[in-house]
Amino acid sequence: MTKYHELQVEATPDRKRKGRGISAGQGKTAGRGTKGQGARTGKKLRATFQGGSGALVRRVPKARGFKSLRTPAQVVYLDHLNVFKGKTADNASLFEASYISTPFHAVKIIARGVLTEKVTVHVAGASKSVQEAIVKAGGTFVKTAVPLRQSTKEAENADKVIKK
């Protein structure tokens, strides 16, 4: 049997024990300063937090890693509008036809292909060449605002009003 003084154990330095009295070196406030949010237990603030004001990190775009907070417009191509011959193409109808993922974001029509059908278009934006192509095909382009998302109660109430 090995004796206690013959054990092969590496010495591990003790971790710094904070808040164990004034003579311990990190006593009383334990390096947290006096009072305030940073002195409290359970403090969970990210490094970029600036007291509720807009963080400098978000206000100043850097060369790397900048991500715009604006949601980009959903793209629909000009040749997709041939499906809506003689009808109105708006956010709702484009969503039902599975050309866009949600009807509550901006939609922009981009020139690709040829528009052969007469279509009335009500979306947030279209390039100049697309507007000219729509008019050339006999249709019209109307720039409209993005529809607001309704809560379920508002949608139910709107349905009741329409049905009466």
C-alpha cells in the first residue's frame, strides 16, 4: 500500500476566492465596485450593452460582419406575371401562387423574360424596364404600400363585417 507522502499528484494552484474578507485582497465588493447593476448577482449583460441606448456596435457599420436590420424586398420576375393574365397581381395573389414567402413584406418585380399578358400590378416596387414592359403589354403598374399584418381577432372581425 502506498503511503500518503509517496502519492504522485501534481500541485494545482487554488482559484482566487473572491469576497472572503478585507485581508483576502478581493474582499468586501469583490472587484465589482460599489452598487449598481454590475454589482448585483445574476448580472447578464452582453459586452456591447450601453444602458438601453442604441449601441455603438449597431450604429456604426464595420467593414466585416455588418448586417442590415432592414428586411430585403422579395423578388418576383417579370415572366412570372404571365400567369395572372387579365387579373390583378398583388401581395396576396402572389403569395397564393407561391411566388413570395409572405404577403406582409415588400415585393419588387425584376426584369427577366418577356411579359405577354395584360396584367394590373399592385406591389411596392418595380424597375423602370419592368414598368415599361407592363404598360407595353397593355397592363398598369400601381405602387402600393405593404399590407399590415392583422392579428387573428382583427382578421376574424374583418371577415364578419364582410359576410354581413
